[in-house]
Amino acid sequence: MPSSIENKRIRKSPASRRAEIVAAASVVALAEGLERITLRRIADELSVRPGLISHYFPAVEDLVAEAYGSAADAEIEELLPADRADSTPTEHLARFLRLTTGEAYDDISRLWLNARHLSRYRPALRERVAEQENAWRDRLLALVREGVELGEFRTEDPLVSSIQIMVVLDGLGMLVNGTSLDNDPPEIRRLPLTTAERVLGLPFGTLSDTNTNTDTAD
């Protein structure tokens, strides 16, 4: 006798399905570039029909922007979290600078280069890039201001100091597609640290010698 209970397909909530789509697109973006994101490609990744993807993202440009934003959000929360447990501003900054100059984050550095290039032609992406740049500046600025208030950092203008550090990091990030920095003089790899030490009134070597045992990204 056939069962009166029909097998029902479990449907994901709209929020869960949308998050799943964005997450899949972020993986593609990090591994292959934002240009590789298409409605059909993401549908294939999730084994669904393209129509489902277009239901949530009628314009692929919006999905591209969301994929970049999702990856960038995850980066800032990993590298420069607002909740830094028991670490001091100096320890937190040292950890941040060490991780950002490591190979583990080469893919996200490439994604930033990719996004900034494409944003010239894609308004939705341009808006997200601007949002992420502001988020990074504000998060680092908050850390620098805290360090100044606690007497760890010395700078007359925390905003300018924060921007100087970010400019150096961006400059090194542009080299990610070229020759490995391992072939360059050690002073080049240390440039973000020495810049931060200089603009924040720290003795040379402070950031490289600081204990970063709160690091969880290795």
C-alpha cells in the first residue's frame, strides 16, 4: 500500500538561498576573477537552474558586486576584527600587518586589484569598492585612535597616519601578480611595518618584535 506521506523537497528560505548564491560567487571570484561570474556559472556550481539565480539577481552586475563585497567583508573581519579580545592596539596592528603581507592573502589582494579595475566600468561594483575602502579606513582609524588614547601610538593626525599605512599596503598589493616579494630586499616586505612605526612614533622593530599569539589565521 503506497504511503500517504509524500516526499517533500526541503526548500531553503530566500535569505539562505541568496547567501548560498553569493558565497558560491565569492569562491569563483577569489579563485578565477570577477569576470568569471555569470548566472549560468553560479547555477552550475550550485546544481540549480540559471533561472533561480536570476530570480535573486536579475542583473549579473549586482551579483558580481555582492560577491566582491562578501569576500572583502570576510577579509576585514579576519584581518582587523573590531573585537580583538585581550590584545593591545600594538599587538593588533602587528598581527594585521604581518598577515596582510603574507602569501595566504594573495587571492584577496588579486581580487581587490580586479575589482578596482572593473569598477571603472561597473557602477554597482564601484559603489561596493568605495564602501569597502571606507570600511578599512574607519576600522584602522579606530585602532590608531585607541592606541593614541592609551599612549601606545603618537601621531598628531590619526586619519593621515592611517591613510599612509593603507597606501603602502595597497602599493605592495599591486605587486601580487608579478614577481614574488620573496625575491626583493627584506626592507621591501617590511615597508608596511616600518611605515607604521614611523608615522605612529614607535621604535624601529616594535611591530615585528611584538608578540602576536592572538593570531588565529595561520
